[in-house]
Amino acid sequence: MTNYLEFERPLAEIEGKAEELRAMARDNNEMDIEAEAAALDKKASSMLLDLYSTLTPWRKCQVARHPDRPHCKDYIKALFQEYTPLAGDRNFADDHSIMGGLARLEGRPVVIIGHEKGSDTKSRIARNFGMARPEGYRKAIRLMDLANRFGLPVISLVDTPGAYPGKGAEERGQSEAIARSTEKCLQLKVPLISVIIGEGGSGGAVAFATANKLVMLEHSIYSVISPEGCASILWKDTEKMREAAEALRLTAQDLLKLGVCDQIITEPTGGAHRDRDTAMYEVGITIGGLLDKLGQSSPEKLMQDRRQKFLNMGKKSLTA
């Protein structure tokens, strides 16, 4: 069953009516009804194309957060072979909002790290809705150290509203853990590719996305704060989230112009949630191509290019 977003209600009505007509046609074997359903399908396809070709920043936020979008767990299952999860930060606990371990991508050994939001109520609670605690970032640091030691490329899949802001997380050094994870990204002597597969929120995303190449799915978002959080601070009104989304320039298209994003992966019409297999396949192809290119660089050049990439961002932003 398709989960429709608020702005997709007219589309839901048409697709629902077409399904009703097809059910009637199956029961009565009437070709006229089947033809009418086909006409509605054509109209729905056209409407879907129109809706997704003119998405506003706020609507892109809604699509990026769609519950049916492929999550980190789905990408690992679809793209990677011999995935061996590694747990714990060797200090406090294992953070289930962060997945990570050793795997192979088309036969190539890699280290994979990613946020996992969960797909139903039980798993979302267990995964803390993709909001990592300090032990999650320290687990990621441990995995990046492992990658550095054995010369394995690192791939990070980012999908989080932000780091967990709870009391326990702050007591255990949340900001320090995020800073150390970001620092570790900059120190890596192996290729680091980060893909924003849904929502890239605040330092919780930057901790994994300080990469040689930052790739974003077409309808993903990446921002220092959520539109709701920005609206509550600036206007004291979360209902101003649409205006905040416009001002934040958080879409993949805006960030490509600003030099924050290096490449955009086109999603199937209607978003990654409507054709999960195709969306994940395109991500896999993109990662493989980038690994081929980055694999030609020396460790010193990888570090230098990664640092220079971030030093150049402010310069490009001023002229954008």
C-alpha cells in the first residue's frame, strides 16, 4: 500500500479510483472499465511527473523523510556482499542507530557506515529514529581506524534528523564525539564517499559526511538544522517551516551550486520510495564509479584534496 504525502492527495484519489475500476473489470470482465482505468493510470503518471518536476524545498523535505524510502539496511542488503556487522565502541555500548562493518561492493572490500532509522514502530524505537548517541560516533571512529589500518575505502550512508540531544548523550560527550568523528574523516588515508540517502541533519550528518565525494539523491536534503528547528528559533513559530526550508538552501540542487555536494543521483519519478530497486542500483553504480576514480590517488593526495574541498566551500558560497 502506497503511503501518500500531503501534496500527493489529488494523485492518491486518481490512483485509488483506477484501482477500483480494475477490480470491477476483473470481477465483470468488462473491457470498457479496463480502458477507463488505463486512462486514469495515464493521467496519474502525468500528474506524478508534474508534481515531482516542480517540488518546493519543503516538499523535498517531505519526500526525503518518506517512511518507505530505502534505508541504510536496505542498501546494505541490496548492494553489498559478505556484510559482517561490527558492534560497540569498546567503551560504553553499541548504538543501534548506527550500522557498520566490513563488506564487499562488486568484490571490492570496503568499510560501510550508516544511519538506520528503522522501518516500523518497533525498529524505529530500537534505532532511536536514526539519531546517534556518542557511542555511535565512537563506533564509527573505530571502524574508520580499521579501514585506515587495512587500506579499505569507507562508504557512509547518511540519513538522520541529527544527533540525539538527550541528557545522557550530552553527559557522555556528544559534541566531543561528533568533533572526533569529523576529525577522523579528515585524517583518513583511504577514499571516503558519503551518500545522503534521505535526510542529512546538522553535525550528526557532518560527522560521517566530511568526505572526498559527497553525493546526494535527487530529493534528499542536507542542512545545519531542520526547517522546523530553524522556524522555531527565527520566528518562534514552527509553522514557518516552509519559509525556513526556502531560506536554508538545503536541497541537493542548491548544494551542488554551492559546492557542498559533488554529484546528484537521479531518483525514479515519484521518488526513491516508488522504485526502491532502481534507486538503490543507481547508488551502487555511482559509488563504484567514484571508487574507481579515487582509487587512483595516493593517500597523501586523498587527505589533501579532502581538506581543500572543505576550505574552498566558503569561497564558492560567497559568489553563489
